Amino acid sequence: MKKERKKYTLYEIGQGYTFMLPAIFVLAVFIIAPILYAIFLSFHKVELLGGPSYDFRGLDNFVKLMEDDRAKIALWNTIKYVVIVVPAQTLLALVLAATLNAGLKGEKFFRIVYFLPTLTSSAVLTLIFMWMYNQNGLINKLLGMIGLPGYNWLGDPNVALPAIMIMNIWSTAPFFMTIYLAALQDIPDSVYEAAKIDGANFWQKFWYVTVPQLKPVTSFVVIMGLIGTFQLFDQSYIFSKGTGGPNNSTLTVVLLIYQYAFKNLGTMGYAAAMALVLAIVILIATLLQRKFSKEETLH
């Protein structure tokens, strides 16, 4: 009897894996295999011209990374971008969601309007903002209408990266707004009624009731924001035409990886090492955020 049961269980397991086989195949071929191949490349000097060749270099690519001035600039630009954009888009998303959840007139209309940037292609949004930031663009024309001089927004190294930050905050906050909005609608009315009985005003209810109730959602939003901002590429590429200019002010880690991998074909291994380090940095940042959010929940 036990034998029959064992055979039947193995049959069920085999049947389950058969159903999972297409998903496992796709996962292995398009995710796991490229990751393993990138790790392999990071320890080699790779030549793609005239047939691929691999020369094992050990940790040389990682040592070179520590001495690369452009890599340091790209990392610093990326960190500045993450530190400013993630809190700003999270706060804006929360404020927009709370506003829409307040039961104002025209709520459905504003919900659609706020969400429109998320539906627009990133490349299209970047081109629109480039036109706005252009010397003959919308912003300078508005400044001219009130008697102020125009400005070279895209040509100033001190302004180029903040210009991309503003565009990304505006375009990504609506996506997180919908997540917050769904979470806000799950908070029981009885909690707010109890706070009202205790004499809490609007801001006290928001700070002491709404914000604590949204901590798990905020943790998710911040983690998704960290992953997305560390991987900034397309906006920086389009703004600078792939150079990371002006004066490396919009050079990000992913853009630098692209330059080393596809513009300088002899540095594919170095680019893979840089990509591996970036993945580790994102992983560490995500784990730290999860740790802090768990500690806050416990306290």
C-alpha cells in the first residue's frame, strides 16, 4: 500500500514539474543563464571582434573599477539621484493618494489625469521635457513673458541632473499613488472614527493613523523606487545623447556600463564586473531598507 502511495506521489510531482517546465525553461534561459554568464564575464577580459575570446583576469576588473574616475562620478551621480528622487516621489505619491481619497469633487477625473504620465513612454516623456528645457522651449518662453532671461537648462552641468530628477519624480509618482490609494481604501473607517472621538484633527489623523497603517506599503514603494532609480538609463541616455554630459553631470552607472559594453567592445568583461557590483549595491540597499522597516514595525 505504501509503495502504491509513493508511486502516486512521484507521479504527481512529475506532473507538476511538467506543467511548470515552460516557465522553468524561460526563467533558466532568459534570467538565470544571463546572470551566470555575466558573472563569468566579470572575471575575464573579453574580445568580441574576430570571434569571442576569454582571458581570465581574476579580480583585475574589480580592482580597475576602484581606480576608474568615471565610475566614481557615475556612482556619485546615481547616489544623488536615488537620495533625492526616492523620498520625493514617495512623499508626492502619498500626498496625491491622500488628496484623491478625501472624497473631493471630480475625484475620478483627477485620478485619470494624475495617472497619465505613467501610461506615457519614458522616451516620449524625455523628449517632451527636452523640448521644455530647450533654450527656445516652453520654460524659457514663460520666463520671457514675465521679463526674465532664458537659461541653458540642458547645457549647465549643475542643472542637467536635477532636470532629469524633476521629470522622473513627476512621471513615477502617479504609479506609486495608485498603490497608496488602494491601501488607503483598505484602512477601516472605525480607526478614524476612534481618533475623531479622541479629539484628533485632520493632520493628527493623517500622521498618527494613516501613515502608520501604510508602513508596509511605504516599504514596498521605497524598495521599488530604489531598484528603479539605481537603474536609471534611458532618460540620461536621451538627454545627453549617450555621452553622460554635459561634463559627466548626467552619467549614471547603467549608462557607463552601456558605454563600456557596447561602445568599447574590448571592455565587455569590465562592464560585466561593474554590473555585478551595481547588483550587489542594489541588493544591500534593499536589505537595509527592509531591516529598518521591520525594526520600525517592531518598535
